[in-house]
Amino acid sequence: MKVIAPTLEKLSTEFVKTKKYYHLNKIGELQYTETRYYLFSWLIYTFWYRNA
């Protein structure tokens, strides 16, 4: 499951970028994207540690 590690890092980076972008542009659509990125990266993070 080590293949997922770079993907997790990428998702975390994208999440941070999305969060910063949302603070600059307060639009409901970006808030949805921020939440989706967070949940998706949390799921991968959880399963990655379970299967390590």
C-alpha cells in the first residue's frame, strides 16, 4: 500500500491549496470542494494506515 503515500501527500497539498483559495474567494462552490477534498484525503489516510 506504499503506492498510496504520494497520492496522500498530493491530496493534502491540494487540500491546503483549496483552503487558501477558498479564503481568498468566499464562494459556496469552493466550500464544497474544500469539504470533499478533506473527506477524501481522510478516507485514504485511514485506509493507508489500516493496511500498512
